[in-house]
Amino acid sequence: MDTDVLASPLHKGLLLIDRNVSSLFRHHYCEFARGEDVDSRLNAFLERADAVLARIEPLLPAPRQAIDWTQSLAARWQREGRSGFLLPLEVSLDMRLSDLIGVDRQVEQLGRNTQQFLDGMPANHALLWGSRGTGKSSLVRALLAEHAKAGLRLIEIERDHLADLPRVVEQIAKLPQRFVLFCDDLSFESGEGDYRVLKSVLDGSLEQAPDNVLLYATSNRRHLVPEKESDNENWKRVDGELHPSEAVEDKIALSDRFGLWLSFYPFTQEHFLNVVEHWIGQLADKAGLKWQRDEQLDILAVRWATGRGNRNGRCAYQFARYWVGLKLLEHKA
């Protein structure tokens, strides 16, 4: 047995129960054999056993109630010891597809794939890769808001817990809802061999997964693992054709498990300012703030992005919150 299991509170608790109950049983059996009052001794035995169980109960895992998927729209796979459970999440559905500015092609392709999935048609696992803050995760959340009434549900699972996919799939395979397993920021560093384990898990758990399960993942890397110049040193030329090295083939094989690749690129300045305009409009309308886009606003937004070293949707949203909040304070004063 693994040492971590032997050292776990649960295992210690079970050993303590075994020792105490065995001791109690031997003690009272001897007294039964001597002809002592059976009823009184049995009652004493049961009382002591109850006391032992009361001491052990805090060490045992709390009972988990099955998720009511008619009420819960999302859950997170929570690792617990050598197993885990699905933890229901309270999610906000305020992110809409119309809030995703400048990524129309990505919205259309993933939206179509998701609609195929909901309609029971063949659909692909999807990898959304590209620059940070460009709407990859937001697109998945917006699709949940769009299709929740049609039975779409979301289960978040961390990269380090992807080996548990068979357990997750087993719990939802026979349910009527359609589940997207969502892994945000899926990537591996140099020297990590986990991506080989993940390849096997994806082959075994998802290519033969039930019809109500898909995997959507986001990453800043197209092939999920670092790609270095040294990877190309062992390419071979055969009859005038270039053949990649086994190292390259091994690395790109993981991303090949996803049938749909969607790329998200850095924002141009015009794209960034359009997103700023959209979010200021959304926030200002909620607050009852009258405003108008002008050159001074654009200059402030560009300065904000320059100060943070990036120009993306997340940065645009943060600037919009700053600017609308500032204007509301000025009006209050």
C-alpha cells in the first residue's frame, strides 16, 4: 500500500476503529463466556463503540450529495485524496457572445461546433490558443450563457487533475445534459513528462467518451509545450523531403488530439479601442452615465494599455471600469 495512504487521516481512523472494536469485542466476549449479564454488557459495548465512532467521524470524508444539474450550470472537479468529487459552482451568465468584439470567426466556429454537440451531431474537442486576455475563456463562458437553457453544462478541471477524466466522465455519462469539460491554461513546461500521460488519457477517455461529453481547453501555446530551436536540429532530408525529428512529432501529437483549433491574436490599437468603447458603453448604461467617445478618451486608453505592456480585451475591460468609476466620482462630487 502507498505510504501516503498509510499516513492519511482516514487510514489512521480506520485502524483506530479496528483496534478499539476488536479490543471491546474480546473484552465483552470473555465476560459473556463467564456468564455475566448479557444485556447490560452488550449495552456497555455498544455505548463504547458509539464513543469510538464519534471520535473517528471527523476524520472521515463528508458525504457528498449528487449535483442537481437542473439547477446547477457548472461544477469544478475537486481532488480529494486519491479520488475526487464534483463541486457545484455559482456562475454568472452576464458574459454574452455580443461582448466579444473582433473575434467573429472564432465565435462562429466554436458556436457552430457547440450547436452540433447540443443537437447530438458529431463535434470536435476544441483547443483555443493564443495571446493572453484575448477572449479564449470568455468565449467558453459566453457559450454557457447562450446555451444553458438548452442543457449545456460546464465542468472545470485543472491541468494537474486531467488524469481523473475517466472518473469525471463516469459520473456524467448517463445524464441527459451536455457537458463541456473545460481546462483553462493547458500547457506544459520543458522537462515535464505529464503531457505524455495526458495523451494516453485523452485517447482512452475522450475519443471513446459518451456523446454528451466534449473537452474545450485554452492555452497560450499552439502545441501546448515549449518549442525550441534545438527541436529542429535532428530533422532529416529524405529524397528531397524534410522529415521532423521524433521529438517534434512527440510534442505536436498532444495538440492533434483536438479536432478544432482556434487562434486568438494580439489586438491592434483600433481593435483595442473598439473593445474599450463597447465596455464603457455597457458599464455606463448600467450606471446611467452619459458619455461620448473622443480623442482624449482614446489617448487615455492607449496610455493605460502601454503602462501594462499589453493591449487585449482584459486590459480594455479594466480601463473601462477605471474610467466609468472615475466619471461617476466626478459627478458625485
